[in-house]
Amino acid sequence: MTVPGSPLLVLLALSVLTALGVVAYNRPSSLELRVALRYLRSRRSSRLLSLITVIAVGGVTVGVTALVLVLGVMNGLQSDLREKILIASPHLRVLTYGEGLRLDDWERVLAQVRRTSGVDAASPFVLTQGLVSAGHDYAEGVFVLGVDPDTGTRAVTSLARHFTKGDLRFRTTRVGVEGGLALGTRLASKLSAYPGDVVTLVAAAGSRFNPSLGAFIPRYHRFEVTGLFDTGMYEYDNSYVAMDRRVAQRFADLDKAVTGLEVRLADPWQARAFGLRLETELGYPYRALDWQSQNASLFSALKLEKLAMAVVVFLICVVAA
């Protein structure tokens, strides 16, 4: 017994596998053309398409179109998310093991990393935490990111291109401040702090114990807001403060040390393999952290969602066929 819709289901399955990238499908074979022509032609002498054929072909066409559109949207979402993540996050970070989590001989390591094949740019960075206040009782916990001033084509991330006001030179106009800093737009809105205003940062590191009070006394730092950035990522715009790397070293009480190195690669998709190779070359106590590992759970969720959407649309196509 021949099932009229079975060849259409075969063609539908081929279309789905092609859309998912499971099989390579360039042009229809002679067998596929014969099957398609057989079911497009009417067995009647009038050569008119039967209503069943029109409905079947139309259902498959609409279903495959919907599948391609859904997968295209999911791929675009994943690509857009990756670009936003890499605005302030590098392809690879070179860090160390140990209690201090600081890189003291970073200049030697930086020179070695820059000589490695596949590296487009590399620079030191400081990443610490603190509390920021704009002259009132409310304080917000933030990540303090210390980067080198705008280095043009040698920049590791694209953060400089997302400044709405100011830039990475952090030029100050106020007296009595330790330097300039840039706030994410959401953070600036919450604090009501904008370029020209002075904010207070409380350092998480470097607190001193006061025997008289029997408690640790935090260190307070005054900075001028010199810029705002808008990346489109809530985490960056709501929780990040950027400043000159040398100022951040003093703020984090690192002296001449840094937190680690940021690396931009020629091929960001090879970051994991490159990191493993770099760990072998540098040896202990150095370690490499790639952007894919940092966001593995997020991309796994997107991949699962993409697969689920493809299965749902495929089942709809089967019913339509």
C-alpha cells in the first residue's frame, strides 16, 4: 500500500536536516526530482493539480519556511549575544592560581603571549570589586575594571566604541580626585551621577585594621565621572565601572601587579584550544580562561532552545504534510 504523503515527508526530512546543518544539500538529485514531479503531476488527463497535492505541497512549503525562519532567528540571537558578551570581555584571560590571584611578572608573560601565533592583541587588566556612592546614603556594589587607555587597533575589546559620553582617556577637570572613571548608563541612572560629578568608591581590598575600634576600616576614594558607556548588556551597564589601569592598581592595592592579561585572538572560536596550548607553554601557576567556558551554561541553554524550537516546528511540518 502506498501512502500518498510519504515522499513529501522524505523531502521534508531532507529539508529539516539541511536547515539544521546535519547534511549538506546543494541541489536535488534525479531521484528527488522524479519523486517531486510524480506527485506534482496529476494522474488525470487534464494535468490539473489535485487539491490534495496542492495542500500537501503548500503545507510542506510553509512548514520548511517556518523552520528556516526560526533557526535563522535563533542563530542571529546567538551571534548577537556573543558580540555583546565580547564588548567588555576578551576572547581569553591569562590568570594565576594562588591566594592573591595577582600577576606580578605580567610584563614578561605579556611579551611571551604577544609573540604567540594567533594572538592579535594583548594587554594587562585589573578586575576588583567595590562600593560606589554619589554623595548619599545609597551605595551600589560594582565591578571595577582597570584597562589601558584607548589603544586603537591594539585594543583587546570593543568597549571604547560603546561610549556615549567621554572615552577611555579618563580626563578629569576636578581637583582633589584620584582620577576619572566611566559608568554604565544604567548604573549612572540609579546613582544620578553623570560626567562632571564626583563619586566615592570604597575598596574591597586594602582595608586596615584599627586596634582602637577593633574593626577593619575601609579606604575611601574620590573619582570624577568622565564618561558613560552603553553596551546593551545589562550586566555591564548596571554593574561595571571602568578606569585607567594604573589608577585601578592603586585602588585594588596591587602595587605594580595586575589581575591578569586580556587576549584577543584571530579566531575567537579557537579560544578554548588556544588556552590549553598557552597553559602548556606558560606552565604552572598560570591558567587560561576562555570566553566560551565563562558563558558555557548560557550558550548551552540557547543551543537546547534552538533544538527544541526545531523539533516543534518539524512536528508541525509533519502534521501539515
